Amino acid sequence: MQQPITILLKRLWHHISLRRRKQFLAMIGLTVFSSLAEVVSLGAVLPFIGILTQPEKVFASPWLTSFVRSLGITSAGELVLPLTIGFAVAALVAGALRLLLLWVSIRLGNATGADLSIEIYRRTLYQAYSAHIARSSSEIISGITQKVGTASSILLSLAVAITSTVLFIAILTTLLVVDPMVAILAATSFGAAYGVIGYYARGRLVNNSHCITQEQTRVVKALQEGLGAIRDILLDGTQKVYSNLYSDAILQLQRAGGENTFINQAPRYVMEALGMALIAVFVLILSHRAGGVATALPILSMLALGAQRLLPLMQQLYGNWSVVLGGHAALADVLALLDQPLPKQSSLLEPEPLVMGRSIQFKDVRFQYNSNSPWVLDEVNLTISKGTRVGIIGSTGSGKSTVLDLLMGLLQPTRGNILVDGKLITADDNRAWQRSISHVPQSIYLADTSIAENIAFGVPCNEIDIALVRKAAQQARIADFIEGRPEGYSAVVGERGVRLSGGQRQRIGIARALYKKATVLIFDEATSALDGETEQEVMDAIEGLSKSLTLFIVAHRTSTLRNCDVIIKLVDGKFIVDSNRSAISENEKSTN
């Protein structure tokens, strides 16, 4: 069920840091000062115009006469210059405070939006692997990059709305003191007009908010899929298909956004016309009072200036209300991301690696992805000693990747336990165990940075141990290639390593694993995409690694596992453990 916007805003407030909350309260204080300055500048209009038109009235008032004479002013003409200066100063101070308030509100709104974006990204990165595979990355990316911007806009709109409300009340109060009837008529007319417009616009704003959040995700998805599969798209000539996917999403997004913008800004023009009509009515009303228009000129001037201030404020109130309502769905999505729970390890220092001294054991392990899915692993038991080369084979969908994810602590057994040196790996120990593991997948992710940064992946540039980078590259048998290039370890690999061959990318992946100083290395079909010669080069690099390392190698080609100490074959969720030769021959029989 969709929560009301007030509940969403309350939830959002709890996610704002204490520092930002204090800054919001300070901004409200600045708003009060700005309001006082507006009242002073507006209130100064009446005496200023009055003295310019009827200066003799100043000396008709006993208390004004004594005050004026105490300033050394003896004639009405001498009042003009100081009053002009005073009025100008009041107007400039009020304008300066409003400008300062605008700058503070924009900075604070954007800074808070950045805080929220950072927090969403941090919480997302700390989520369990099972949470990541259960949802679309497009949804997360659009939430962090686009929808959080809507939440930031809502915060900024609320800040401006608070400012506008305080200023509106202050100016309206001043106008009520000057002429209650005219002030009430103006406020009622404008307020009723905005109320009617808002009533009919509400439904469209809410519908558009849902359309915008949906299409933002579709836009990111279209871009990811189109650019991510560019080789296949060029080869298959499917550019039109992906262009149409993007076109459909972006057009609907822009249509909904454009309609919300129109709903936001259109009332301004209606109100300006209504304001001109009301001023004409006020002139007509005041002209029938004693003294005519000349006597009413100061009041008219003040009312005109007050209307000039009130109309933009009412437009701001309405416009920011429409922004808040138009961002309803995006705010709900952002809050769902902000509400992601954080593991307690996220606030702790990195633990020391849990190094396997003797063995790792699967004990009665069962696993299923959810309660309705079949068992991927069913009562498996296995003990692997330190330094063992373990080969894993099995048909597609047999659970090979699941075994590795359980081994790496990315997934937790549904039943049963995983033990290292007889010690149960719990949530408290999981991070320490993961620090002893490195993973080399079939497709190595390479950032568009230098070779050194890719080997020391995730390490800040100024903290990279270049000597360890060279050592890891030598062990992975790629040092000669790197050091033979003019740029050496500073050479940029290109996006996803497009400037490197498949074998070179895999060996950089091995070097990355070795840089981590892991004692357990997992190769998840790391050579399956390579040709025979290149695969042999990579396998030579793997087989040349220290015998103290424990290796798990998943492969489709049984020849890849010929030098493994133990072969595990997965059949119907069970482990069949055998010597390498018999296991390979059985696998070859099953595939023939």
C-alpha cells in the first residue's frame, strides 16, 4: 500500500544526519530574520510615500515632530533624503538576506541529497550477495543517480516552502495591519485559485511520479544492455531494436516530466493576470474613500508592492508542493534503498584474515535459493586439505557456481555448516574468511585504468605496493608482457580491458588474486572462453603457483583438470569425489 507523502517525509527526516538537521534549523532561523527584513522594507513604503506626497503631515503629529526635531530636521523637505536612504537600505538588506537564504537553501538541499546518495551506495555495497542477484542493477543505478536527485529536489522544495510560508505570513500580517479588507480579499482570491488548481493537478502529479520512476529505470536498463552488448549489436545489426527501447523509455519519461513542469509553472501566468485585475478593483474601491486616489496613494503603493511579493511566494508554495507530490514514487524508492539494513561488520575495522591451517569442510550442507525452489545441494559432505588442487566438474545447472559461492561466504547454507580447521564459519567470521580467498571468474572485470591499478584492484592509487604488483605479475606469468610495453604498469587497459587479449586479461585476474595474498584461490571457469593454446598458457601459470595455496578450479573441459589432486563431480545435488583420472573418464562418458 502506498504511504502518504507525510509519512515518507517523516521517514526521510530520520535518514538525514544530525549535522544536516541542525543546518536546516539554522536555515529556519535565517528565514525569520529575512522575514523581519521584508516586513521592515514593506512597512517603510507607507511613511516613505506618505512623506513624499504629504510631508506636512509629519509635523502635524506631536510625537513625530519631537522625534524629527531631535534629529536636527526642521522642515519637511529635509526628511526626503534620509527617508530615501533609509528605505533603500531596508530594501537592499531585505534583498541581500533573501539572496543569502536562497544560496543556503540550495547548498543545503544539494548537500543533503549527496549525503543520501552516498548512504544508498554504501548500504547497497554492504548487502548480501543473495540480495544483489535477486534484483536488477538498473533499478539500483537509477535509484542512486536519478531518483535520489528527486529526493534532493523534494528536500530543497521543502526548504523553499518553509521559507516562503514564513515570508508569506509576515507580509500578509503587514498588509492586514495596513488594510484588513483589501489584504483578506487578495489572500482569499489567490489562495482559492491555487487551491482549485492544486486539487485538479494532484492526480496527474501522482500518476506522473510513478511513470517517471518506472521510465528512469527503463532508460538505464536500455543504456546498460545496449552499450554492454555493443559487439553483438554491431554484429547482428540490432541497433534499431535498442534505439527503439531507449526511445520509448526516454519519450515517456520526458513527457511525464514535462507535464509536471507545466503543472508547476502554468499557474504563475494565471495569477499575474488575476493580480492585475485585483489591483484595478482595489483602486476602484479606494478611490471612493475620503480624499480620493491621492489620499489612498501610499496604501495603494504598499499594497502593490505587497502583491508583488505575495504572488511569487504563493507560486513558490504551489510549485514546491507540486515538486513534492510529483516526486512521491521516487521518494518511496529512495527510502526503500535507504532502509536497507547494514551488517554490524560495516562499522568495524577489517578483521585479520582467517587463514586455513589444515582443512575446509562441508558438513551436511544443503542449499536452495528459496523455499519454493529445488535443492541445489543435498546433504553434501567434503573435506579438503590445505594445498590441495581441487577440480570441479558437472553439467550446466548442476550447482558448481553455488558451491563456490558457499565456499566464498557469498551465500550461506540453508542447512548444515562450513568449517575451517574445525571452526564453524558464522556471520561474525565470514569477513575474516573472505580475506583469505581470491576469485578469478570467467570474465575478469577490468576498470579503464592502469594495469597496476587493475592488479591492485580496490586499493587507492597512493597505497599501491608496486613491488608486490610486480611480484604478482611475475607469478601470473604476465610480467614480461607488461614490462615490455613502453608504459609498463602505467599502461591503460581500456574499458573492460578491450586493449588486452583474453589470456592477458585472465592472467591479470590471477595477478590480482595473488596481490591480495590469498591462501585459497578459486578459478570459476577461468579458461573456458579461451582457445586451446591460450588456455594452456593460463593453466601453466596456475600450475606454477605455490603448492601452499589451495586451489578450486571449475572447468567444462576435463583436460583442464588433469593435474588436480581431487576431482569433484556434481550430480543431482551430490558430490562424487574420485581420483582425477577416473572422474575425468566418467565425465567424458557422460558427455559422449
